[in-house]
Amino acid sequence: MIISYKHSYIFFKPLKTAGSSIEAALSLSLGSKDIYTGTSAKDELSSNEYDLRPKNNWKSGRVIEGQQMIQYLEKNNALHLLNDHKNIQLVDPVYHSHSTPKYLRKL
């Protein structure tokens, strides 16, 4: 998901319809205050074309590590990340990649 204050739009990433490709292309024009959920896909993270790291998407500067990190990954069906990376530090996000309009309104 992207919230662009610079260009006045919200992009809700759809499932299985080229959402990552569209999101990556849109990420090239984000402003410094725009919100971007980023990606966890290994092939996207290793791309040199785009900066697909989360931007302005955390509740606080608190870093999730250790057992709390493992619980968070389990809750979000992302335990595979532990196999891909030896050291992971997660910042507690506000929005998730596939946040819905209903969830955004709730926040």
C-alpha cells in the first residue's frame, strides 16, 4: 500500500494482479512524507531498480527482535524470512502490504 501526499493518491495493493510491479513503479516518485509498506519478496528486495523498503510506516522507533519477532512473523505468515536472512530486525508497522480501505478508515 502507498499513501502519497505528494501526488494525492492512495494505492491499495491488489492480490495476484501485478500489484507488486505497479507498487514498485509508483515507488520511484514518492515524496519524503509519503507512506510505503514495502515488500518482503526476496527477488524484489534484491532488485537494483527500485527501493522497496518500507517508508514512514511504523508506530514507533521500537525494533522487534527475538521471540517477539518470531511471534510477529508467525502471526503474519512470514516465518520464511528467517530462512532467507540470519539477522532480522522488524519495526512495528502501522500499515501492511495488502491493507484494505476498510482497515485504513478504521485507523
